[in-house]
Amino acid sequence: MSQVGTGTRFAVVVLTALVGSGAVTLGADPARAAWICPPCGSTCDDRVYAGPGTCPVCGMPLMRRNETMNVAILLFEGVQIIDYTGPYEVLGQVREFHVYTVSETGKALTTAMGMSVTPKHSFANAPEPDILVVPGGNAREAYENPRVVEWVRSKAAGADHVLSVCNGAFILAQAGLLDGKKATTFYGLIDELRAFAPKTEVVRDQRFVDNGKVITTAGLSSGIDGALYLVSKLRGEVRAKELALHIEYDWHPESSFARAALADLRLPAIEPPDGAVVTVLASAGDRRQWEKRVRIATGMSREELRAYLADRIGATDGWSRRGEDWTRTDRDGSRWQSVSTVEPDGEGAFLVTFRIAAL
């Protein structure tokens, strides 16, 4: 058995690691410098290597340079926080993805709810993206800015995938990226997107819509689902599910949950009487039926309140009375029946129950 000193053995191990990594300088032959360290925020992010192995700085396995995918996330004044941070968290967990934020100027901006954030890049110096993420929020200001729209259009042309979140779909539509495609958006803006993008088939019953290159998602947390779905497309469903477990997200890729498809959105929209105090007690259902109970404290009598509600239902978006029931055909062609009851709660207020069911 050979006698090798501890110091000598350590030197051999280090030398082997360096040789195995194939480390070269940035000025080396680019044909040979085909391996890099996955972006990790260390000084090794800019190093290039001639062959496979392990990064001698951070210890991460090297990967081919062309396996790295740039992920650009657009930011703008009033961007919705979860719309961009949700996908950032998911896609940033994939070591082959280099995720960064971009805005028109690269200067600090204020998000929805007042968070201050400084984008990594401006339009002028951002790396070319392989994946482009377009979140929502104050989307109107973004899609009315021709520089933002043109940047999205041009970067989407060279990208492999484009993902919008919430009303970021309006920015894609303004850039012409949804023409002839299916799309979805925030549940409260489905009809508005249909009017805004007449060449697009806007659906309300999907959490995300995949057109191959362009993926649109519904509101807010739906961006997490869309990002996980994109990971599953690029790296396989097993890896996406492992990632979801790691971030402790209960991901069900087969889920049919879509907020815009739930029946409560078909309930008559009624403003409470002036001066009334309204407390929601229960609200539950599914795509075919819903029940909502509220407590209304008002100076009206029971009959006055019933008459008030009937008058407001009759003035709401196509509801017509049939006895004690109301019926309506919505914009998707589905027919609904609604009924409301008013009962004293014994404490000077009223319990009002609204029920709706598909016919």
C-alpha cells in the first residue's frame, strides 16, 4: 500500500477536480469552451470550461453552455407582486435557467401595494431571452407604451417560450402575439379581453392555456402553475413535481380549477342599500351552483328590503323574473336560475341568501 501524505493527497484531489472541470479562461478557443457553471451568484458565473466536470469554485456540476436558458421577466410601474415573483421563484429553482428582471429604464420602480424593486437590466442591456415572462398589474400603462410593446414583440420573436400572467395577456394581445390563439386572463377581465383582442379565443374555464410557444395564465397564483407547467414541458413532469414539493406548493397539473368558471360570478351584482352594513357569512359552490349568505343591517323593513333586492336584480345584466325565481342566459350561452330569500336574524338585521344553479 503506497504511503501518501495528507498534504500530497489533498493536492492530488484538488488537481484532479481542476483537470476534470476543464477550466479555461474567457479568452480560450470558444469551440472548446463549451461548459459553464449554472448561474449561482458566485464569482464562477462568468467562468467558461473546456469540458464536463464540477465547478472548482462552488462545486456545482458543469453544464453545456447551450443548455442554459435566459429567462427575462418584464417589470413596469404597478406590476403585481405575485405575478412576477411566483414565476421567478419557480423558474429560478431550475439551475439551468438564468432568471433576471427587465424594465424599460432599469431604474427602481414601485409595484402594486408599494413594494420598491430595482430591475436587473434595462431594455438596452438585457440579455436575449429564451423565455419571456410578462406579468400583470397596471398593464394598461404598459400596453399603452409603444416602447414596451415593441420590446415584448421583438423579444418574443426570438424566444422559445412566452408566458403571461393575469392581465399581462393584454400586453401580449397589444403586441399581436395572441391573434388566432386561445388565451385566458384574470377572472374579472375575461369579457374585457374578448373585446380588446377580437382575434383571440378567450376562455374562462382553464387555469392556463398552452398554444405551444405562448402560454397565458389566469390571475395571480396561476402564474406559479403556468411556470411549473413550463418546467414540465422543458424538463419533464417528474422534475416539475419535485420542484413543487421543494417550494411546498400543492400543484395538481390535471386540476380544472379556474376562478372565472365558478358559478358565483353569475350571481346578480347588487349594491347594498345606502347606509346598510353587510357581512358575508358563507359563500360556497362549484361551476354548476353556488350559495351565498349575508347579514344585512339596514333601517328597511323585510318587505322593503325584498322589494329593493328584486328591483336591483331586475336591473342587472339580463335577469328576468319568473315567479319567485330569476333566469338569465350569460354571454357564453349558459342558462342560470337564481333565487333569494330574506329572513329576520332576531337581532334587528336580516339574513339574505342568494342561490344560483345552472339549468
